[in-house]
Amino acid sequence: MNKILEKIGQNPQYSLTLFLRGLGLFVIGLLFVALGYFYHHLWQIVGIITLAIACLLAAWGYLGIFANRWLNILYRTRPANKRPTEKNSH
């Protein structure tokens, strides 16, 4: 389980970028849905598709952020003798 968390949470800056892009895309999708309410219904379909993609993108980014935070909690509460050792290059 820790290997999966390490893989998902290995780059929290990239995960934050994905989350923020998903959030921005979500707002754009909402604008398309509102545009379709006042004009043509096809704008709403474009908006719903955009919302779906935005939710997936934001969820993946949030999962990466959460995995990184969870790993930090796990490694901080683990006793010192059970922590993975870093190899010295000396």
C-alpha cells in the first residue's frame, strides 16, 4: 500500500497544478452550462463534458496531494529504527 501512495504522491507540486487546472476547467464548464441556459442547449452539453473532465482532473490532483500528506503522517509517526534508510554516496 505504501508503494502505491509513494507513486501517487511523489510530486505534490504537480498534483497541486493538476488540481488547480481542474478547478479552473470546472469554472469554465459552469460558464458553458449557464451559456446554454440562455442560448442554445448544445452549450450545456459542452459544459457537462467539460465538467466531467474537470472533476476527474481535480480528483486526480487532490488524490496526489492527499497521498503525499498521508505519507508524511505515516513516516513522521513511524519509529526511527523502522524508517527507510537513505544510501550514502560516500
